[in-house]
Amino acid sequence: MKLTTYTQVSVDGVMQANSGPNALDVGFERGGWALGHSDDESRAFVEQVYQRADAFLFGRRTYELFAGYWGVMDPDSSPIAAALNTRPKYVASNTLTEPQWADTIVFSSTLAAVFSGDLAATIGELKTRPAGELQVHGSGSLTRWLLENDLVDEMNLLIVPVVVGQGTRLFPDTGLDIALDLVESRAFPKGATLQVYRPAGRPQYATG
């Protein structure tokens, strides 16, 4: 099973509250920064992405946001709701014990205070299953951890043409370094661009 990540980010890398503020974004004043940059072509692309998923993997925060929005929708209301409400969902969390969203499995019983090697083995086992796509949407901390543990096969960034200037970024000031091969690039009518990358080990640096 191919593990792919999908993240909507601003030009300065912000991923927080892209579609609007919520109860988890206290103090963040620029929520909804992606509004106005969606178009028929980009919406169709996003719907197609969700439809081809065989399963979803979330961090707790994104899981709860999705459960509170998509999880209460009729699966027949949209292609995205249909995918999310009818396919398996896995959550990496040490604190979520009673998920209310159907078809959810929590990876928590063997986790320490932070993600552990046991989680890597579990996700690695998922990836050995027959061909399909295990998708990670949002879930910034989980995405970084997956990259650090060489579990990501493909990273998709949907870049919105705006500089937010504050908020949680996908990659903070310090963290992992990783080389990426660009495998696809696409522009949408209202300026958003899709960049598809394949992890390619460590970057090369100047030596003199």
C-alpha cells in the first residue's frame, strides 16, 4: 500500500486553519487564508484524491476536526464524505480512547509519550498490504514523523498563493532535512499549485 501525504500550505508554509478558524485555533487571527483560491478544477482534483484512497491515517487533531465536520455528513452528500465515511481510518494518538467515528482504529496501546518504533512497525505492516493508497491529510506532526521514519512514498503539497505571516507551519524553523524529487507539478486556474514529491534521502550540502 502506497503511503501518500496531502497538505494545503501557504507560500510561507503555514497549514493552520486554512479553511477558517475553529475552537482549536485560539489566538490565531488569520484563519481561512485559503478561501477564494478554490476553483472547479482544484475541487475536482481534491475529490478524485479522496476517492482513490483505500484507507486514511490521521494525527489526533486532524482526526477530530474531520470527524466533527465530515463524520456527521451523509456519505451521499459528496465524494469526500463518501470516502471518509466508508473507508478505514487509523489514528496515531496516545490519548484518544473512544473514537466516535465509525471504522476507526486507534494506534495507541503501545505508544510512549511520543510516537514510538512500535507505530513505525504497525504502519510498515499496513504498507505491505495489497496495492492501494493510505492517505494522510493535514496532520503536520504525524507527517513530519512519517518522513523522519522513511514511511512516506509520496508527498503532495497544494500551495495557495498567499503569505499568511503567522501560524503553524508544516516544517518549523528546525527539524529534519530531506531531499525531494519532483515527480509532478500542476497549476490551477486561481493560482494554487500542486507539487508532488518523492523523498530521496538526505540533501547534499556544500563542503567548502
